[in-house]
Amino acid sequence: MSRSPAAVRADSLNPRDTWISLGIVGTLFFIFGFVSWVNAILIPYFKIAFTLSNFDSYLVAFAFYISYLVMSVPSSYLLKAVGFKKGMMFGFFAMAIGAYIFIPAAMGRTYEVFLLGLFTLGTGLAILQTAANPYVTILGPKERAAQRISIMGIFNKGAGILAPIIFAAVILRVGDTGLFQQLETMGEVEKNAALDELISRVIVPYAVVGTVLLALGVLVVFSPLPEIDTEHETPEVAMANSGKTSIFQFPHLILGAVAIFLHVGTQVIAIDTVIAYADSFGIGLMEAKVFPSYTLAFTIVGYLIGISMIPKVISQVNILRICTILGTVFTLSIIFTSGQVTILGITSDVSIWFVVLLGLANSLVWAGIWPLALDGLGRFTKLGASVLIMGLCGNAFMPLIYGYLADLYNVRLAYWILFPCYLYLVFYAAYGHKIKRWTIA
């Protein structure tokens, strides 16, 4: 029952089947990105519709991503029991339920019900991510894993560029800028009526999303995606792991999970806070809505660099080191630089563009960590992948810490939270991934 009878070894697939499999998984990554990165618009949107503080508005990210902490390990056991494809079907069905929960939440304008819907969406994504990421890591040569993950990243972040723009186009109106300004002066009855109308705009989009997700859940079962045998070990790996009984006996994996936690936290802060940061300089939502897309566009630039250069020009571990150092430099630039610039027709403080440039710094960190952290796990691969997916709960906690610091100090100084994160990522890239056993002095 540990794996499907039809499971095959990744190295037994011919090139055609490998690329078909990667194409299907790429579609999954597009869906991950679309559903995940729409939060960049939901956060400021809900902040207005429910008159929230910075901290409370980032509960959107918390509710969505805390599900990864709760569901990742159960997801690995689900995948062992029913296989990758049926597991993915259950993931899509859970996401569809989460999307449908938005309908009663909007009808009652109840923030807590929206958070339940977001948690349910995240639960489905946790299952899908636990299945999809090992596929990409093991379908092909180990030294090209970062290159394959970069290709998947283009699907993911390409959807992330489209999601805020499409969602904003669907739910925002030309006259909303004036409406947002008038809310403070409205009477209670008039204000509630305006906010009810504002929040009701999510009903149709999420009803459509839920239906599409249901259909995808059915389609994935009948897709040509093969069941991959992750239990097989080479003789060398089997010998190295012969005395190991626990996932905690792989330090490079555990340290990698911490790295994933911090990396995704820095990534979501760069994308989900940039609109609020622009607002602090007087740039309204209607104009600032493009900044998350710019951040993701720089991420795609990084992916393209990775695809073209790994491993022919530079190794995946060295490009990981470069990206983590860049993140450290850009963080300090956000905090310590200032001055007006006009870029792409938008006049803003130069520090906003360093937030945008974090997209480039973050681009190849995920791709660099995964193959290093899963290296040599053999039969522990599924569970190891679920531990790394648990690290995605960094998306839940890090924005809350940022929001707390923003309320306590200001939105610029709150970016200090990124600095120790990038320092740890530099450590993992330089040394942490090499630690194969715990040593006690």
C-alpha cells in the first residue's frame, strides 16, 4: 500500500514521457501561482473592506499558508496510500471547497469565514505541492534539478503576474479610488452598504475558480502523468541510509526546511507588502497594483538566467549563493536609500524598486535549496519533501511579523525582518547543505 502497483522509476522514463510529465506538472505550478499570488491583492482589498490594521490584514497570508504546517506530513502519508495522481485529485477538490467558501463569506461579509476558505485552499495546495515538487526534483539528472525547478517557476510566477492584474480588473472599478477616500466620511448605514457591494464582487470569480478546480481534479486522474517510485534507492544511497530510521537523521534536510521557511517568508513579504509600502508614499491601490507583477517579472528574469546558465556556466549551488547575497544587499538598500525616481511612468521612492528587485534575489533560492536538501534521501524522499513543504508556513508567520513591526514602527523599518533571514540563507548556501550528520562537541 506504500505505492501504486503501476509506479515506475524516474530513470526508466524515456525523454518524451519525461517532458510530458514536466508539462503536466508545469500546469500545476501555474495553478499554484494563480491561487497563491492573488493574495497580494486580497490583502489590501480586505484591509479596506473590513477596515483592518496591517497585522490583521496579513492574517490572509497566515490563514492560507499555516495549512502547509498542518497538512504537509499528512499529505505525504496520503500520497503513500493512494498514489500521486489520486492524491492530486483530492488536493484539487479541497481547493475547490475553499474557493466555494468565499461565496457565503462574501454574502455575510465575514472576515473569519474568508480566512477559513483561505485555509482550505491552502490545504489543497499543500497536498499538490507535496506531490509536484519531488516530481520535478527527480525527473532528470540531479545536477539539472535547479534548471527544471526554474522552468516550473516560470509557470508559477507567470501566473503570479497575471493573477493580481486579472483579479484587480474583475473586482475593482474606475471610480473606486474616490469610493475609498469617501468611506471615512460616510455614515454607518451608507458605509456598510458600500462595503457589502465591494466584498460581493468576489462571489462570481471564486465560483468560477471553484468549478475549474473541480474539473482539474477529475482530469488529473486521467492524465498521462506516471506514478513515480520514490522508494527505490541506489546501492550507494541504500548503504548510506541503512542505519537511519528517522527523517531527523538528515541535518541537511532539516536545515533546508528552515531555509525554505525563511526564503518563502522573504518572498511573500516582497510581493504582498509592496502595495502597502507604495501607499505610504501616497501611491494609491489603483496605481500600486502593478508592483507585485513587477516583482514577479524580476523573478522570471532570474529563472531565465538559471535555465540558460545552470549547469553549463555556473553550478546551482553557486547561483544560490549569489542570490542570497543579493537579497541581503537589497534589504539594506530598502532601509537606507531614499529619493524620488520615475520608472515605467511611476514616480516613487527609489526604495520601492529595491523591494521589487527582491524578486530577482529570490528567484533561484527555492530551486537551489530543494535538490541540496533532498540529496541522498532515497526511501525518505516523500517524507523529506513534506518536511520541506512544511517550511512554506513561513509565508504564514513572516508577513504577520512584518505587519506587527509596521504597526509598531513603520512600513520601511519593518523590512529589517528580512536581514537575518537572508543571513541564514547565505549560511545554508555556503555551508549548511554540506552537513550530513549531527555532531556534538
